[in-house]
Amino acid sequence: MVTETPAVRHDATASRRGLAAQPAGLSTLFFTELWERFSYYGMRALLTLFMVAAIADGGLGFTTAEAGRIYGNYTMAVYMLAIPGGFIADQVLGARRAVLIGGTMIALGHYALAWPAQMTFYIGLVLIALGTGLFKPNITALVGALYEKSDTRRDAGFSIFYMGINIGGFLAPIVTGFLAQSSIFKSWLESNGFDPTKSWHWGFAAAGVGMTIAMIIFLRRSRGLPDTRDTSLPLTTEGRRDVLRGGAMIVLGTLALFALAFLSDVDGWTWLRWLFLALPVAGIAYAVRQPGDDAQRLAAIGVLFIAAMIFWAVFEQAGTTIALFADQLTRGDIAGIAFPSAWFQSINPVFVILLTPMFAALWMRLRDRQPAPAIKFAVGLILLSASFLLMVPAATLAASGRVSPLWLVGLFLLQTMGELLISPVGLSTMTKLAPARTTGFVLGLWFLASAFGNKLAGVLGGGFTGSDPSAMAYGFLMQAGLVALAAALLFAAAPWVRKLSASAD
């Protein structure tokens, strides 16, 4: 455990700017997360394209609907497993050890994907999902542990941390997309006696190398980080019973959510998808009726949870609908020079890298005059709605041939501004609202919003059809309208959410 408190560090660095004004441990977590996200987004950029590619081209030959279901269930699992991952870190391992174990599993998963067999494909997805469940909430908890709850550097620090995520997200599709899709690399493989149709797996292997680098950085530099649990203190007998009871409940709850998700894909049971909205609404209704500040803050978390779930359901179609739109309906060349369609996935991270310093500087300048998190979320939803509204004319024009890449540039610009008002702000807010000794668990619940959103993104992406632009345009318009409605409701609820959160200020 470090001996210098965040408040002392804040006083000593009050006159500095950028990363120099933040706690020293932020740089370690910044670079660890950068390479972990390189591995994740490098693989995600290829996943749907690999599944729908013909077997003769080295893919799995799945239909778009099949690929959408697998993508949705996998990305849902990645975030849903953050709930038991956060609990295990809070009660047993501590965040540092959870990050190390989870990162090792992720690396093994990517190397499994690098082996060209359908069985290793599924093994790799399972390992990555389990590892990310341990890694993702707990590296975020470590960032939150660097700050006191009243530290006004918190949102700026999380914005800087988020920029590290997106530097990895920018580099990953360029590297893995080149290895998997580039004719230059395929020619090199063929000339050196390798099968060029297996180029997908070279991309997956590169993602594994990124994760290995992340773990090396973390091992070398993590000793001085504060942890979310003092693992030197043994659990009492009663403590072990509490952990076992709590763990059993979380495992059963997670399995029930998985069962709900998989059953909702079965014909005749798709109505169960409405429970993704009904469950958090019920949780809010229950929490507001309970006494105590912790319950009120959990109700506030529930409202932000719903907003985030809606946001990710549309935003995460970058890996399904938008990836297929880029591959099938968008011109993939600059000045006559062709590039892999996976490279479109780097546009969003580029904008995050460019815009994050501006947002971080804005929050640092505003300090106590910042808009409430609910207002930030509502504006983020408006920007997301505008991004899909922009795609309506793009889809209409696609009926006459491939469209300009600038349509996707506009989409990603609007979505990125919305993302910066939701994701880093949400992470910061969760570490502030979480009751004592439950930060990892609350962050696990927070990532459940991403889980549900990713599941719905897979469902929506499974309906993509490049042969019917008018239906596609209608789909974009409907989603834009629903997101705008959610934003209006959140604007109206913002004063109530602020009141529920008041005890954390």
C-alpha cells in the first residue's frame, strides 16, 4: 500500500497540467490498459468479418445472423463476467492479482484463436471472456483508488486513462487488419510457403502479443499501486462463509443472465429481450424504497445504467452493422490506394485521442461547475442519435453503389463525442458512488450495461442486409429516434438522479 494520500499528491501537483498533474500510478495503468485494449480491439475488428468470410477464404462461413448472435453473446460475456470478477477481487484476490491472472488468461485466449481450428476458436473466445471479466473492472478500480472521492482531478484522470484505451484501439485494427486482410501480407505469406487464407490467424496472434506486453508492463510497475483490498489479512471463518454465500449468489445470478440471453435468441422467446430493460427498472424501483444513502446511490447508478445500455446497443454496432457497411457498401481506398475495411475501426480511437485532451481540460477548468453526470449522459445520447441519423442518407445513396468513407468519418466523430460524455464519466462516477469495499462489484454491475448493450448490438447487427438500402435506412432512422427519446427522458430525470447521488458529494 502507498503511504502518500491522494490529497497530498493533489496539493503537490495543483499547478501542473495533464498527466503530470495526476497520481504517478496512472501512467502504469494507462500503458497496461493501452496494450490490453490493443489485444481486444485488434481481435474485435476481425471477429465478424472472419465469421462471415467463406470457408475457401479462411473464414467460418457463418450467415450474418449467426455471426451477429455469436458476436453479441461473446461481447456480452466479456462484460457480464466483470460482476463475478469484481466480487472475487473485492473479497479474495485484490485488484492487482485479479488484473494479472485475468490478463494472462486473455493472452492465452488470443493465442488459441491464432490456431486455425473451429474448436480453438471457441476456446479462445471463452478464455478471453473469462480473463476480461477479471481484468476489466479491476484495472478501473485501481484507477479509482488513486483518488479521494472529493478529488476534482478524477474525471480528468479517467479521461486520460480512456485515451490510453483508444491509443490501443487505434493501433490494433491497423496492425491486425493489415495481417488479416491486406493483399500485400497475403502475397508475402504465399511467397514464404504459408497458406494466405490463414492470414486471419496472424491477426489474432498479433492481438495476443499486445496482451503479453500489457502483462510485462504491469508486472514491472504495479508494486506501488494502492489496492482495493489488503490481501495480507486472512479471512475469518465467518468471512469465508460470507464470501462463499455472496459468490454463490453472484454465480447463480450470472448464469441466470446468460440463460436469459441465450434463450432470447430462440424463436418464440425473443420477447425476453425486453427484460434487459425491465430488470434495471425493477432494481431502481427496489433501491429507492430502501433506507440509507447507499441504496439511494445504487438507484442513481441504475438510471445511468439504463442510459449506458441504450448507448452501447447502438454504439457497439461498430463491430457488426457498421463493420459490414464499411466492408460491403463503402469505398475502401484513398487516392486509388486500397486499404483493409478493418481500418475503419481505427477512426473512432483517432477521434478519442484528439478530443480527450480537450474534454479533460474542460472538466479541469470547470471543476465544481461541471454538469451533473446525468446531463453529460443525455448530451452523449443526443450525439449518438445524430450519428445514426447521418447514416440514413448514406444508406439511401448505397443503392447506387459504394459510398464515400466520409459518411463513416462523420458517424464516428459524433459517436466519439458522445462516448467521451458517457464512458470515462461513467467509470469515474461509479468509483465515486460505490459503497465502501464494493468498488469492484459496482464496476462489474456497470459493465453489465455494456454486456446488455453488446448483446443488443449483436441482435441488431444480425439483421444487416446490404442488398436492401431502404430497409437499412429505416433501421438507422428508428434507432436514432429511440435514442433521442431516451435522451429526453434522461434530461427530465437529471434533477432526481442528482438528488439520489447527493450523499456521495
